[in-house]
Amino acid sequence: MSPELGRRAVLQVMGVTLAALVLDGIPAGAGSLSGGPIPTEALRRAADRYNGSYVAKWVDSTGKRGAGTGKLAIDPNARTARGSVGFDGKILGRTGLSKQSLTLDLAEYGYDAQTASVARTPVGAVQWERVTDGARLTLSHVPGLAAGSKLDIIGRFTAAGFASFTYTISPRAGEPVRGAVNLGRDAAALPEPVVPAATAAASADILSGAYACDLISKAAATKAFAEPAKEPEANGGRIGYGPGIDTSNCRIETVSGNQLLQMTVYHGRTADAAAAHFALNQSIGTPVPGLESRAYSFVNGRYVWVATGNDIVELQVLDQRSSDIPPALGAFTQLVASRPG
């Protein structure tokens, strides 16, 4: 039996526990990750090798760094894994972080995912993906941050015998925060972690249209349409649409096929770029009542631009049953305008 199975399980437990700590305020509790049952032999191997106490060192892209502790207890007979981590200092700019612990039920566990699988855990829906020599965990819709914000954690066991985690929190507005955590048995032998370089993950989301689709959920669209909606459909994007501006497209259709939302997000790489792009068409637009400085309508009210954070969101709703402006356009305008920047 390859120890790879045990390593994958341990990385998931540690990664999900780290996610719980980063989010802060998530209560300890039981959770499960979907997938085939992990072999008992792999659990025993992992318990023998990885159970016990750990020390940690962390650093983030704001220049802060510190230390921490961790524990892992895998019970092969109960098929559970309990992990805990705690860090000093203001990790990710947060204050008052206490040690976070949680127990995961390993009876059904997504250790065998080849590419990606969705898991349900105490910190919400987690996307699991194998990467070279490790595992990647992505948590969308991070509690406490604007819709579309993401937490991405990559964990690897190194040849030197310690676990290395890098993470990126990507808010829809503002600069991403990147950091690294090294976790091992011996503080003296544990190297200083290095902040990961910026990646192209955000660009990939923009190009695919996923960035735009993260803005409005199926449930929110159903409410705005006043009838059942289908899942948002990513519709491509463009890097370098204008000075400091990228675009991401999404469409959402009703189940009946009667209504369609077409949405383009003009994402400013900086706040100044977003403000300059928003100002381009203000002179030919009509302020939306109640949102005078943030939203303008165009083409006799059939298109709306809404400024939110570093994004300008263009909305158009088509209704094949009528040539009038659909009421859903106003509902989507208010929905986008109400989101935190």
C-alpha cells in the first residue's frame, strides 16, 4: 500500500483545519469529505507517521510573520481525524485568533480524487484537487468577505519531512493577501516560510467568465427574475480590454427560457483604473434613482452600469414575452449595488 493515500488524507485534514483558522469564528465540529472509503491500512500508516504535535512558522505578503502550534490525531478504528492549529500575531491582518480545531469523519473521504471533487466541511464547500506532490483546497464565497472572494490553499509534504502550505485570499476588491505556513516537528530544523509569488489564477477566472459568474448565485437570480433560474454560465472574458481593465462575462437564463441576464464585469486592476473606466460614459448615462453616484442606465434604460469595489458591472435583461424593460433589470441592479465592495 503506497503511503501516498495517507499523505493525501493528512494534507486534507491539515488544509481544512488551516482554512477554519484563517476564516476565524468557525466552530469546531464534525464534517465529511465525499469520496470512496479510505483503506484502513492507509489510515494506520498515516496515524503512525503523522499523529502528534507540530510547530509552525508563518509569513504573509503584508510583511507580518510569527509562530504557531498544531496537533493531529488520526483514529484508524473510529475513522476520524482531529486537527488543530493556532498562530500568534495578526495572521492575515486579523486579531484575536484562538486555536481552531475540528474533527473530520473519514468514513467517506475524497482522498482518491484524481483531479477535483467538491467536499462538505465545517468551513463550507471545498474544492479538492491534486497538484504535483501535494493537494490544493479552494474555498469560495468566504464568510465575512464580498461575494466572489476566494481562499486557496496548496499543501505539500517536502523531502525534508515537513508540511508546507501556501495560501491566497483573493477579494473581489483590493489586493490579494498571500502567505505561507511551514509545519514540522522540530522548530530548530523548520525553515522560514516564503511568501508565494502572485499567480495567474485570477486571470484564469476572468478569461473563463467564472469571475463574473461568482457575482450572482442561482438562488439570487431566481429571486431577481421572480421565477426559477438555471445555473450561471461562464461566457469568456478578455485581459487588457482597456487601460488597467479586464472583462469577464456571464449569462443566466430562466428555466422557462423566457428571461436572460447578460452580464459583463469590467474589472479594474486598481481602484483608479476602475474609477476612470466608470467615468467614461457617465456623461451619456442617466443616474439610477437612489444610486445616483454608483449606477447609470443607457440606451433608454436597457443597459445599466453599477460601480462596486474595483468592478463596473454591466447588466442587460432580455424578456421574450415583452418589449418593455423587464422588472428583473431593476432587481439585479439593486442586488449588485448592495454587495460589499
